[in-house]
Amino acid sequence: MMPVTSLSGFPELLPSERFVELEVLDRLRRTFELHGFAPLETRAIEPLEQLLRKGEIDKEVYVLRRLHADSDSDDAELGMHFDLTVPFARYVLDNAGHLEFPFRRYQIQKVWRGERPQAGRYREFVQADIDVVAKDTLPFHHDVEVARVMAEALASLEFLPALRLQVNNRRLIEGFYRGIGAPDVPAVMRTIDKIDKVPAEVIGRLLVDDAGLTPGQSAQCVALANIRATDTSFVEQVRALGVEHELLDRGLDELAAVLTGCAAIEGVTVEADLRIARGLDYYTGTVFETRMAGWESLGSVCSGGRYDALASDGRSTYPGVGISLGVTRLLMPLLQQGVLRGSRPVPSAVLVALAAEETRGESDAIAQALRRRGIAAEVAASPQKFGKQIRAAERRGIPFVWFPASADGSHQVKDIRSGEQVDADPATWTPPADDLRPTVLGPG
Amino acid sequence: MMPVTSLSGFPELLPSERFVELEVLDRLRRTFELHGFAPLETRAIEPLEQLLRKGEIDKEVYVLRRLHADSDSDDAELGMHFDLTVPFARYVLDNAGHLEFPFRRYQIQKVWRGERPQAGRYREFVQADIDVVAKDTLPFHHDVEVARVMAEALASLEFLPALRLQVNNRRLIEGFYRGIGAPDVPAVMRTIDKIDKVPAEVIGRLLVDDAGLTPGQSAQCVALANIRATDTSFVEQVRALGVEHELLDRGLDELAAVLTGCAAIEGVTVEADLRIARGLDYYTGTVFETRMAGWESLGSVCSGGRYDALASDGRSTYPGVGISLGVTRLLMPLLQQGVLRGSRPVPSAVLVALAAEETRGESDAIAQALRRRGIAAEVAASPQKFGKQIRAAERRGIPFVWFPASADGSHQVKDIRSGEQVDADPATWTPPADDLRPTVLGPG
């Protein structure tokens, strides 16, 4: 379904597919707003120096120039944002005087990365982020809040394959590594981060060779990484490894609180997974990743965590906790494989037939009466034979055709799937709820 | 309200302002979909050659490069789209095999132009376009449809200053100029296009000097340009000028049909205005512009028309008719001047108070009960004295504070504006409709 002259990495959708994306975005927005997250949109463009403040992703930035810029132009160098966190941090600093903290925001926007084209890599894609940011201190319960809000948002997308929100805590693993006396904690984290790609025995050896652990310490780290639980039973399992450290205690308490806080949410699995480390990121406590059942090769589709300094302006520090859903990354494969599709490519529930060009006004009035009651309708483009108009509705995926009253009869409406045709009044007739708007059809 | 380190031409909104924009976009979308227009989004990036197919705007294009692109890179040169028409035309050609014609789509997206910074010029802004496109032939009634849909959409924004959708027809004016024997029709159009900026007597002289008209012909052109009417009475006024031409007849018929088709729409003025020409654009029949009362200096905020060849691929031609609303151009001045504002900066209708950190679970459960019934709620960040929690709600603009039941009492909810506090049940209490979501406050 990709367009003929597609640009690699710049996906586009057909209208029926776009309905699926819109339904996802609408449901996310609804959940986020119900929890008090304010809508925010930042400009797509940032000064390049702003984008490059963290060095590692600079290769992926698209830099802008005006086609006919003067060579002596004093324009600041500009680039397109590659995530929504960097612009949000900048926005918080810019607008701190106008915001009330803790500030909850959601942000659903496209971002761009100048990636080399390869399967599954997008150069333009939509992310949906939520963050809570505070001034100076941010109570821990906001970690629980963010986990719960995103879990609820994911659960609202019941047409997706099963999602598993995996939670861990950096303090927990760092405390554990310190508790066993690891000489180089970051090296242990880097090695454990490979555990999904490398056999366990290789990890065990690398922990000895690269991270300087004894074989016994190495075995304990692997044992920790293998712990996962959908309730707080992981605490007992960690305790059974016999390691003591103050940071470990705090991490266990925090992670248990997240699991407890999400216990009531149905439709998505929230799991403590003690191998999650978000290796390269700047998280300091809670960390999140999300896998979709059967689509593990996509990696994490929804990730985030707690950062002690989302932003800082010298006077104040703004700690935050957030999580980012890769909407395009999640949806495009499902749409491309036909796992998800929209029920039709047009919003119209009804095609109002046209008896003759001279009676277009009557057909328009019927359509308008339906629209006033929230029923999307269009009028046939031309007064072909009714059989042709029905086939046109069929091709457009419109479920109902309305026949205006003739001199000796009443209005009639036909369900073109069943063929059933009944008398109807444009002031009162309503289609079944499932036909009112395009819906998302899953694999079933 | 602009951010401290704002980039000129890249406007950003505070959350309460963003609610205004979202309300506008939601209402537009609702009207467009009720009329059967399908949602479409195209990539923000196009090959530069695609963007430069029409020469005149090339100066304004932002060109992209990857920050660390290899010098021997074979990447196509890419630029950011500067409108939604060029990408839509490209999309139609790319996907013609997957689309049913006539194809109605709406497209609400940001576009970018590398303008030199100046007041009222945006480098990043949102447009909302509707178009109907057909293969080979597009019946005229779609011109009426597009006018009506956009007029209805504008009428749904009742909080805006009065809007006037001005319609004209290129055939009408071209037929008139030919009918009077103008030797250089485009020169007449170019001159009449200046009529809002230049005194009438100067226009009259320019028509003689630059467009080669006689003083009598010149006077007739000025008389035509001064005709405007909110009904079909303009036809009589044009006829009274005594000019005959086949194109004029057709243009008069078409323009009268648009006026008749829009006659029933309340809340927006639809007017035949015979000076509208959309000088530089490639329209061939109906043309649209829109002015906002008291904000005429913004120019037209919503423009479009009929083009005989929106796109063409050698085998087929795709005629179209469309109209584009400059959402940012319209809203930013109103927000900056305080004419419009959101009623609050958070979605939350209720702040659930917190008696103690230990009872956060109870407050969470109350908030969750409200959310289940569509009432946005947040829980207080910390268990301060209730007076402080009420003041926190006040600062956030949240209208209601909920006090969880104490051992010897029932739940209570306080309207912090009136101070009224009543017993309430989280399973049944509902705020007044106006408080449920942030609303748009107009000048009144």
C-alpha cells in the first residue's frame, strides 16, 4: 500500500489506514486528558545547538537551510527535532514562569531523523509522549502515575496485539551490583543490556572478563536479570539472592509501588522485568520498555523513565518522569501486514442517491438532515441508474444508500451488505453504532 | 505569551491557548467528516524537484541535509512542504489506483516557509485544507459543495470575529473583460487585483495606461469590481452593465449557484465579491477569499478555488476544487491580543484533595471513578492543608476540589469560584457541561 514514488523512511497512509491512526491518537489523547495531562505542541524546528546538547544522536539530525539563503545570512542554524523530550525541556525553561508545577503534558507530534534507509527505520514518524515535570523536586508517586496512565492508554487500544509494559528501576540494579561488590557498575549494566541478544553463558563470561566480576558475582547478576513478575513477588525473589544495599532497598520499594499501582489495569500486562536498563539513556530511577506479542523484533515500542534533571537553567532543576509511545513504529508494521485495517476509506455512513441532477437540492437536504444528527453523509456525484449508485457506494465502502422519496412513496434506506431496504425518515433514522464511523478491524 | 527564546516565525502556544487551537481543529474535522471528507496526512518532506515544479515560491523552501551526510551521498535533495496542495497532488498521482473518485479529503497539517522574519509572517504554521478531486472531469456542483462545507466549518467557530467568505468566478471576470473588448485580459486582472490597496481613480488610470483600456472600458471594469452581494442580486447588477459574452454567462450561472447553495448557512456571510481574482494562482473558475471583521489587515485567511488540472500524469488529468484555511494565521493574532483564550490550562475539571500521603490510594480511586465517566481529574501532588490545595487548584484553573469522605462524613465537592460545597458521590456527580472540558472564551 506504499505510494508509487515513496521516499524510503517517509511512510504515508491510505485514508482507511489513516482512520486507524486517528482512532489510536484520539484514544491516547482521551486517556491522557482524563488524567489531567495538558496538550502541548512545540515547534518542529530547534536551533541546532539546542538539538546537539547531548552528543550521541547528532548524526541523525536534519539541518535546514533556506533554498536561496544569502551567504552572509545571520540566521541561526536550525534543525528538525528528533524526539519530543529535548524540545519539551527547552519549552519548560522558556515558559517556566507561565506554568504551574507539577506540570503534566502530553505531546503527539511527528519527529524526524536523518537515518540511513533500512527496513523498520523511519525518517519521519509520530510519537506520543507523556511527562510530568516539577521544579526542584518531583515526588515518586508521579512515576506510578505515568506508568498507570500509559498502561491505561495502551489498554484502550484493544485491537492491538498483546502489550507488555516492562518496568525496572535503576536504583534497584545499581544497588544490587554495588551490594555484591562489583568494581565497575556501568560495565555490568552495559553487559546485562545485551542479555536479549546473547546466550546467558556468554553474558556470564563477559561479566567476568569485561566487568571484572567473580564467577559467583556474575551468576548472581544473571539470576537478577532473569527475574520477572506481574506482581510484587519479585521482591521476595531478589531478597532470596541475599544481597543488601540501601539503594537496592529503595529501588525495590519503588518498583513494587509501580506494580501495585498498575495492578487494577486490565487489557495490558505490567511486569517487573529486572533486565531492563535503558542502557544509553539518562534515567536515574524507574525505567520502562514495552514489547508487543509476536512483534518482539520491533524492540521496545514504548519507553521512558525518571530523569533527575530533565532541564536546568542554573537557578532551578526540573526533574521529570515520562514515557514515549512510538505510534508509527507500532502501527506501520501492523497496517503493512494487514493485521489492522480501517473498516472503510470514507467517513460517510450514507450515500444519498440522486434521482436527477434537478433534484440535487432534495438529496442535499436529506444529507444535511443526517449530518445535523452526527451521521456523515455524501450525495451521489451524478444521477446514474440506482444500481450504479449502489455499486459506487460499495466501492467506497459506504454501508447505506438512501433513496429520496418519490411522488408516491416514502424515503427508503438500503443496507448494501444485507440488501435489506426499509422505509426511513431522515429526521430520525440512525445507523447501528458500529457503522456510524469507520472502525478499526483487527485480525479476527 | 511568546517563549523567552522564541524563534521568530515559529509560534508556540501555552497549554490554555493550545486548547483553543485544538477546539478549532476538532470542529473543523467534525464538519469535514460529516460531509464525507476523508482524513489525509502526507509526509512533511518532498523531493525538492517536486516542490519546485511551480517556480514562484522556490525562495521560501527549507532544504534539508543530514548533519553528517557523506559528500558522495546519493540521497535525493529533500525540502519541507510549503503548502498542502502540492503534496496532495503528488499523493493523488502516487495512489490513484487505490482511490475512488471523486475523492474528498481534508488535510490539517503544519507547513513551513523559509520567509524572512516579519510581523505576521510565520515560518511554521498550520493549514486546514479541503479538496475534491476527480479523474478527467469534476462536475461543477463540487464547487458549491466545497464552499458550503468550508462555510459551515467556519460557522461552527462561533467564537471568532465575523467571517466573510468572498466568492467570485474567473470565467465571469474574464468573460466580462473580453466582452468589453479588453486587448490584454491578464493585465486587467493584475490591475484589478490591486483595488484594495490603491484608490479607485488610480485603478481607473492604470487600466488605461497599463492594460490598454479606453476610459469607458476602464469605468466598466471598476464598476464590475465594486459589485458585491450576499444573494444572487449581483447577476442583475452585472447585466445592467450591458456586457455580453458566453464566458460571462457561464461565470454568472456558476457564481449564482454557489450563492444559492450557501444561502441556508447561518453564522458566516457568504458573498459574491466581483473584485476577488486570486491573481497569481492557477484557478480557472470559482475563487474564494475570506476576511475577518476588524482583522482585514491579515488579508485573506481562507482561500482557494477551482483548478482544471490539480495533477496530471500524462494519461489522466485530475481537476479539483479546494479551499485552505490558515489556522495559525487566523488564531495567533487573536490569541496574542487576548481576543480568544482557553478557560483553563489543564483538562482537569476536578482536583481530588489528599488528606495524607497514606490515603493517596483513596483519592486515586475517586479520581478514577470520575474519569470512568469522562470527567478529567487529577489528585493533589502533596497532602498540604486543604486551604493550600484549594489555592493550588485555583492557580491551575481547576474549577472543582473534591474532598474524600472522612470517617464521620460523606464525600464533598467544592466549586472554588462560588465557594459552594455540597455532598457528592464519585459514582454519580457530574460538573456542569461548561466545566467538563476547557472551553474557548471570546471577547465578551
